Amino acid sequence: MIDNWDDYTVESGDFKMEVLQQKFVPLPESAVYFELSGEINLYNSQVMKENLEILISKGINHIFLNFEQVSYIDSSGLGVCLGIHSRLVKQKGYIRIVSPSEKVRYVLELTKLKSLLQIFPTLEQAVAQV
């Protein structure tokens, strides 16, 4: 399905979005797991969105985003998550947020998005949830 996962690693300033091949947690065939770090803001959320949309167009419909190392997320980053969530739900897929940092968790609670987006403390729990 995907030839080279390294093509989907993105770096912009202190922001990094990297595909990790989890050998100890089996993912669905049409899934990808990203670890993100730094800030998700207006300056890099567009490249994040484009990257995820390319993968969706190639058949990926289960996306796991680890936000443990994300120090900040603004409305444009939240908008990307919501837009991808909406698109995947229509395709019977999902986006799952894994291990959000305290700052990201606070923003998700403040904006009431915690009830809309699926959030899990670990990748194992995110994958196990059907």
C-alpha cells in the first residue's frame, strides 16, 4: 500500500511528525501511527493536513496520533484533527489521539473536543478499542 513511510515524516521548525512502525503493537492493515512533537500551529498545521490527506487518498483510514510530546496546539491544529476526523468517519475510519500532553489535554477539555475526538492513554488501548 505505502512504499516508503519515511516520505511522510514532516519537520517544520520545532514541529516534527514521524511515522513509527510499531512492531510490538499490531495495527490494522489500513492504519498509520505518528508521533508528533513541538507545537502544532498555523505555520505547520497545513503540512500536517496535506500529509494526512495524501495517506487517506492512498487507503489509510485509521490514524493514530501520539501527542505526548506536543507542547502546544492552536485552533488551526484542532481544525486539522476535526477535518480529518469528519472525513474518516464518512469512510468508516477514525482518528485517535494517543497520550496527549497536559497542555493538549487542557485545550481539548476547554474546547469540549475531548468528547468528540477519541482519546486514549496508550496506543495499545487505542488499537484495542473497536
